[in-house]
Amino acid sequence: MFTWIHRFGSAPNVYRLSGVLAPWFGVSAALCIIIGLYLGLVVAPPDYEQGESYRIIYIHVPAAWMSMFAYVVMAVSSAIFLIWRLKVADAVAAAVAPIGAAFTAVALITGSFWGKPMWGTWWVWDARLTSELLLLFLYLGYMALRGALAAPGESSAPSTTAARGAAILAVVGVINIPIIHFSVEWWNTLHQPSTITRFDKPAMHISMLRPLLLMALGAQLLFFHNLTVRLRTGLLQRESRARWVRELAIAQSNTPPGDNTPGASSTVVPEKPEPSA
Amino acid sequence: MSIDAPSSGLLKGFGSVLRRDLLIGARSAGQWLNPLMFFVIVVSLFPLGIGPEPAQLAAIAPGVLWVSALLSMLLSLDSLFEQDRADGVLDQFVLGRTPLSVVVLAKVIAHWMLSGLPLLLLSPLLGLMLGLPVHALGTLGLALLPGTLTLSLIGAIGAALTVGLNRSGVLLSLLVLPLIVPVLIFGAGSVSAAAGGYETGAGLSLLLAMLMMALSLAPLATAAALRVGVASSEQS
Amino acid sequence: MTPRDPVLACENVSLWRGDAVIVEQLSLDVAAGEVLRLEGENGSGKTTVLRLLAGLVEPDEGEIRFRGERLPRAGRALADALLYIGHRPGVGGALHPDENLSVAAVIAGVAHAPDRHRELLTELGLGDRLDLPVAALSAGQRRRVALARLALEQRDIWLLDEPLTALDAAGLDWVGERIREQAARGGTVVFTTHQMLELPGVAVRSHVLQTPDQSE
């Protein structure tokens, strides 16, 4: 089991596998999101209570789900890194953090948009929005710690110690998230008895539910697309001293002359993706 | 005062470190006095910013007291391991036979006795100044006791993660504040409930539960973080 | 290296800090009864090598072995056999010299003897400084407080970072005497220094650390 993990989790393997998977994730995410948006924004009927404004759930709910999911992925890979010292697991955690933060930000912004027509204000201290805000703080803290622990002038490879510090924080954070969530719920019922139950209507019509599920699937695929692309970049950066990266670079630069255009070299170092929802 | 320790083993190490840190605290009054003064000043700023209306002040008093207490404790957490690192004592703690998590627990308890306990003793006075009803003062103390101790424990993780970093104070707050939101919610919630004449048992029990959890897990995480900090802190 | 039974050895150890090479492909070992002096210019990684040997820092590549067993697995056993006095000597500034020694003794898990501590500190010329916080002492006096542990803790391996810095002639003699005793009883000493310390009757082996080439 142990050796299997290490062989499978070796950086070149993961790099290659991510390269194969990334385009598939990207294409299927685009398909899901395009069809989901069409069904959700055009085909689905308006809500009889909320009119057209409910449609923001097609962005908000998948983003909120993914914001939680991303933190769990980050914490689990951090734990794997701490236990088995698997460097690829740290690369995964480092790659996930900004994606998760982006999903969290999207959930917050769309949540506040939704609040305007519903409550007449841009922000309400609703339990879910507050939890989401605290989750954003956790992501920002994680990324700030990673940045601070990096050695001065260190642009690429994080030292093992920096990685371990960040991993400890991620694990501590994931233990705390349920407690934070529970306490915020408690606080919310204590201070403002819930007036409107938000999206959890007992029976959502199938024409509204179908696009929601499709968008959720799309967000999930988008997450994995971003993750695989970011992971490849991260692995190249942190393994820049390793032989497989040098061989890769040599193989790329040995392509026939004329092929050595900026376009060709961009396949070696994929551009950093902007996670968006 | 000497640092003789009773009995053997873990207790001996625990007692020795606890006494050491209390002794250091006793010799530098600023260490425990400054956070206390910060607490008093921050609490006094609220009426100035909001207005002297007694009913309004009484309504926000639990929240103000709790937020100020958390901030002033956070202020002193910054230095929890920093002096030991600069002196090289942290290396000795890491290599020593006393388990690092026991050393951490002793240091955290000492930190709490020097920062949390004075706050706790002063808080009824400030509560009265903000118009908190007298019958809520007992709950204030009962809630602050486990609450500040939990903060010391969780804050120690943040202090260990940022040990050796320049200007770590702001980063420490960024790491620790989201993690202690539950303490704030249940702590301030209990005091509000007591002020309004409601049942406070649930909030206080939850605070105690969180303290138990922090007591068992936080020293381990802090010790792990300190090993990381020691490994990265020094270069030739 | 000569074929023998090393107590502490590192093989092809490399350490980076970001893109900077701190230690590159270092191999060295020490045996029981041996005194090893690490030499090298500033930036050659002397302090880091000692911290690697103490198990405080983990290498990025290569391995460190204590009595044949790899770190970090052997880390606990190594720490129990170790007396490490770092570049920062490990004395708390607000405490008195004997209070420092007491805490150090409890943490290190050795017998705690306040009378012995005062006796030793007097021997080191600190007899009239026992009731002052260490922060009020000179750099050399502070180092003496830390070095007093050489006479208090019986450990197989001593790792001493610049133990001679800021010491006067009497202090140098005292440390030299302790190192000779340690080697005579079969202990191991690894230390870094800029000074040439004469140790009559003790063979001191030198290892010169090369400053890593950052050009790569």
C-alpha cells in the first residue's frame, strides 16, 4: 500500500496523468455549464414567489458546494502529506487553495446579489453567508501563511517546512469548520429567527432542479480542470531541479527548429488558469 | 523563588516550564500589564464611538467585552514562543526529554494566567461600566474562564506556525480569529442570554466542550508546528 | 572516509532554501571518541549542518544516520544521546544563570542539583553574577552559562555551534578540558569555530565545508 502510493504519487506520473485528464475535464465542464445555463436561464420557468431573481442559484449553490468541497480536498491532501510525506499531496493542497477561495468569493458575491431583491439589502448576516465569509477568511489565512513561510526570494519550490506548516493549518481548519458552521447556525437562530428559508424548498420542480444538478456537475468538473492544470504548473515549478523536468525541457527544446515558437513552449509550462464560475 | 519541581517525569517538566514562564512574566510587568491596559482602553473606546446611551451600551456590552478580550489576548500571543526562539531555548525544548506537547501546555497555561486571568478579574468592572446587569456578571466570568483558555490553546497553534516570521502579528490574527469565532459566539451569546434573563446552560456547556477539545488536540498541533518553525528559523 | 563504525553520518545530504543551495551533496561521519571541527567561511552552512546532525532540520535529499538507523525515525534516540548548544545558546534572558540551568536540567531529563549548578557557575567565574538576569551579562558570560551544561549532562554526542566565541583564555581552557574529557570517555564532539583551539592529547579532525555554488 505504502509503496503503491509513492509510486503512483510520483511527480512525473501525476504530471502526465493530469495532462491527459485536464482537457477532458475542461470540455465536459464547458458542456455542462453551457447546457445548464441554457436550461436554467431560458427554459426553466420563473419562480412564482421570487420571479426571475431566483435564477442566481444556478451559480450560487454550485459555488457554495464547491467552496466546502475544495477545503475538504485541501485538508485531506494536507493530511496525506503530513502522514506519508508525499510531496505531490502538498502540491495538490497548494493548487486547490486559490480555486477554493475563488468559489467561495463567487458564492459570497452571488449570495449578496440575491439578497438585494429578496431582502432589499446587499448583505444580510444570514447563517450561510456568514459561514461562507468565515470560510473565505480560512482560505485567505492559509494562502497568507503559505506566502509568509516561503523563503525570501523563493518563487517556486516551497521548502518542506513551509509545506508542513501550511498542512497543519489546513487540518486544524477542517476540524474547526463543522464547529464554526454549527456555532453560526446557533447564533443565527438566537439573534434573528429565520424569516425566509432560502433555497431548500421541499419540492423543487424538475425543470428547475435539472439545470441546478447540471451546473453542480459542471462546477465539479471545472474544479478538476483547474486543479489538474494548476497542479501541472506547480509540479514543474517545485520539481525544477529533478531530472524528469530537465528531460522534459530538453525534449521540448529539441523539437525541430521553427517549431520552437512561444506557442510550442507554452505546452511545457501551462498558463495559470483564472478559476471562474 | 527557585525553579525546583515536585515529583517526576511529565509533571516535573510541566511544572518547571510553567514556573519558568510565570517567573519571566513576573520580572517583566509589561508582559501581563500591557494586554490588560489594551483591554480597558478598547472597551472604553466603544461608548465614545457609539454614544453614551445606556440601553444601547447594555445591549452591545457582551459583544464588546468579548471582542476586546479576544483581541487583547491575541496581542500577547505574538510573543508566546518568539523570545524562546530568539534565545535558542526552543531548540532545547524540541530536543528535550519532556514531550514537546507537555512543554507547550505548560507555556499556554502560563500565558493564560498572565493574560486571560487578569482580564477575567477585571471584566466585571468593565461590564458594570457598560451597563451590563449585575446578575449577568457571574455568567460573564463563567464564560470567559473556558473561553479565554480555549483562545490561548488555539492561539498557540497560530503563534507556533508564525514563529520566527517578521511582523507576524497581523498574520497571526488572520489565522486565529476565524478559528475562534465559535468561542466568541457561544461566549457572548451566553452573556447576552444571562442579561436578558434566559437560560445559559447550553452555551456554557458548549464552551466547556470546546475547551476539552482544544485541551486534547491543540498542544499536539502546536508541537508539530513548533518543530516546523524550528526547522525553518535559522540559517548559517 | 576510513572504514569504521560511525555514530553519526550524513550521506549526500542537500538542503535548499527556496532557490538557494544551503548544503550541497555533503557526506561526512564521526565515530565514538572522535572530535570533529567543522570549518568554512561564512555562508558555508556550518550552523545548518549542525542542525541537520541534531535532527532539528530535515534534509531535502540524502540521509542522516544515527548508529546506522535513519533519521527522522531515529530522531528520539538521537535527541536522548545528544547535547546540542546552538548558535543561540539556549539561555533565557530574564532568568538568572542557575534558574536557566535548572530548567535545562529538567527538560533534558537529568538529575537536578542546584548546589552543583552554583558551584559550577562559580568555577566558570560567574560567582558574583548568580542573582542577575542573564540579559545583564556579557556575551562571553552568557555563553559560559550555556556551556556549563557540558559538565552537567552526560551525553554521547556533543554538537556545539561556535562554543568558543566571546570566551577569554580561561574560558577556552575550560572548554578544551571538557572536550578532552568527553573524547577520553569515548564520547563524540562536533563543533564549529573560527578560532584555532589547541587540545593537547586530543586528535581533532577538521572538515572544511565548501560554500555551495549558487550559479546553477
